[in-house]
Amino acid sequence: MRRAAIPGLVVLAVLRLPSLMEPHWYTDEAGYLNVARQLLQGKILYLQTWNNKPPLMLWTYALDVKLFGTSELALHVLTLITGAVTIAAIVWAASRLYTPRRAMVAGVIAAVILGLPIVDAELALPESLLIAPLTWAGAIILVNILRGDRTAAQRRIPWWPLGAGALMAAAIAYQQTSVAETSAFFLAMLLARKLFRRDAFIFLGTVVVITLVWLSAAVITAGAGKVAFALAGFYVNYTKAALPSSAVGGVAHFALALAATLLIAIGAIAGSHRDRVEWVLMLWAGATLVVTAVAGQPYPHFLAPAVAPLALLAAGLPLPSPAWVRSHFRREFIGQGLQVVGLVIAIVMAKVAGLDWLPILPSSSDSHTLSGYYGGAAWAAFDPTWRTTWLDDFDYRVAGDAKVAAWVARNGFSGDTAVVWSYDAWIYALANLQIVMPTPPIYNDEVLLGSGGPVEAYVATKQPVLIMVDVKSQVLFPEITRLLDSGEYVDEYQTYPYTVWVRADSVSHLP
């Protein structure tokens, strides 16, 4: 197994090298990191600081911040580790399900997809962290489904369902949508001929108990309503905004997703008698892809959890002879055929997530290309001047964030209260500023407080020392102009795309 894992781990490490040079640029990372900073300051999650992710996601960031500060390198080393752990799980399972050569192929397939930035797996996002426990849980379950021994199982305590359940509970504590994969694994364990139903219920019970523990803690500290909105209610309008505008289109969207789910599940039931695990892998991959399809959001990282089952499925595909096809086609069509149809539907619907950093296209003006990513990184490693250009290509705010943070430190405002009126919240962390908003990214404050005025009114009552306004976000949320025009704040510094406004009674403190 160790030798089979080496090629995949090497490929992953090589492909991830540019990620270790990336700047602070991804807005979701900024949101998680700033909430983590507030948790370390003693604020209560969902009550005094807000995010729509479960606690483990945010406390993982808090640990990273505690150890390494605001280091982007540390965040990407973290996802390099979770990627390596994921590949180890894939190879471990494949070496027990297939041949050593196929295990190596599965590891390399996963390494290429997770190593390239096409699904943003290098970023410290819920999907890039949860894939480690999720994949190990799936690997353990797969191996026991294929190689389980009911006779031996009667004579011992079934520890493996407890371990798999704890891993899936961790995945759910990173991203609540992992409930879908948990359901798929539970169904697979119920259907598996070599497992006791006891094993399935021990697995599910472990997941439920651990999840209820952290949910109860969150409810006790923040209240049931706030926790329910953060982890479930927030996603109602979030998903609705991505759905077809017509009622018929919305119904068709969910009906198609339901059809894919039923086809995959019914196919699993029909094919569970087989001595291979393709039916489990399609059930696993389908769970991830249907969730992505239902969400309808253009975020490639939603696809990352599907890499493991699809890599195992691709590596394990048999190469049957014509005679084998004729003898097995009718018997296998009912189960495997239904699953394939359902999986294809889910894949087509999940295409909305898209891919990032695509190969360069002649008609494309997008700077996010693989040639720019890898070629630019190689050049930037040896040319400091080009390095600045390469870093700025990640996002239009990268240079402005750094310049504003330097201005804040230079003028003695570090540690003061501030509002960053922007989709991007990196300045809070880079300049060590106090956050007065319910949540760092301004677009989520618009969700929590209301759009068109309440957020500006909230800022006015808090009277932060600094307000940094991103010109593009001011167009999207123009109400902040009322406060800026009131005379309470003075325009003191401009650097694209920001204007820094200082509270009038603090201007005299400037050197």
C-alpha cells in the first residue's frame, strides 16, 4: 500500500507547489479566519459572531490562527495535508479492493484532480478539509462491505462502525451537507450481504450522538433559533436565488434531482448482491453530486468530495470480453444500469459548479488559467517584480488589501474598530482590526440585518474608527454613502479599490 501511494502523493505535492505562494485573496477564507479570530477573543459562535458553517470548520481555523497567525501558507499546508490523507485513504481502499497497480492509478487520478486548482481544493474551504475524514470513512465501509466476515463479526465488538461513524460526524461538523454521504453509507451498509444491520445502526448512532453533542452545545450558548438559521435557514434563500425563476422550472429542478436520487438508490438495492463495490461507489458519488446539483451554485469546490468515489470507480472499472458482456448484460442492467443513468443526470446537473483555473483558451480573457497559474508561479519564484504581478492576478483587491493594512499600521490604527465595506474581509486580519459587524463579509451582513439601509444604520450606531470602502461593493451596496456624506467621517487615504475613511474625532491623531 505504501509503495502504491507514493506516486499519487508526489504528484499532489508537485502540483500544489504554486498554492504555497498564493496571496490572501479568497473571500471565504477571509470570512472563516476572521470569525476564528473572534472565537479566540471569547465571542460566542452564532450569537456574537456569525458564520453559516458548523463549529469544527471554524475551530480548525482558530487553531491555525493560534499557531500561525494570518499565514496563507499555513492554510494551504493544511489542505495539502488533508489532500495527502485523502489520497492515502483512496490507495488503502483500492489496494484491498483491486490490484496494487489499480490502487496506484486511483491515487494518481485523485492527486491530479485535487492537486490542480480546478476544484479549488488547495483553498482552506469546508470541502477541502472534510474530504479527509469523509474519504477514510468511505474507505473503511467499502472494505468491510466487500470483505466483511459475518461469522467472525459475531465474536467481536464491531469497532470499525464506531470509527467510521466518528469520521463522518467530523465531516458533518465541517459541512452539514455531509449528511447526504452519511445517508448513502448507511443505506449501503443496510444492503451489504456481508454486514449485520447492527453495524449500520452502530455507524448511524455514532454519527447522531456526536453531532447532537456539538449541536446541543451550540444551542445552549447561542439559542436554537440562531443555530437553526445559520446551519439550515440561511440556505433557503441562498438556494432559491440559484433556482430557475419560474415555478415550473423550480419544480423541474427538484424533480430531476429526486429522479437521480431514486435511480441511484434503487439501482443500489438491485445491485447489492454483487461481489464488487461499484454500486457503493456510485451511491457515494451520487450523494455528493446530487447535493451540488440541488444547490445550483457556481462553486467548483462543491465537487471535491466526489473525487474519491469517482477515482476508485474509474480505477476499478473491469475490462470485460464480449462474451462476458453477453452473459452478464441482462443480469447487471437492472441495478448498475439504473445507477449509471442516475449518476449521469446528477453529473449533468452538477456541471453548474463549473471548474476554476481552466487551460488557456484563445477567446478567454480570464486570468485564472492553468498556464498563468503554473507558468506565472515558476516565473514569480525567480523574478520579484513579476511575483507582484502574479499575486495581483488572483484578485483585484490583493494589492489594495496589503497597502491599506500597511497604512493602518503606519498611522497607529492597529487594534481599532473598523468596518470593511467589501465582499473581501482580509483587511480585518491583515491590519489587526476589531470587527464590529455581526459577520465580517458585508454581503452576509446584508442577509442578517436586511438590505437597502439596515446595515448602514448598524454601522452608524457602532461608530467605528475606520471605514474601508471597496468601490465595487459600494456600487452593490450604496447605502453606506449616506454615512460617509454625513460629515462624521473624513476621506484620508485612497488606493485602488479602497477609500479609507477615518472618524472625524480621530483625524487629529494622524501624524
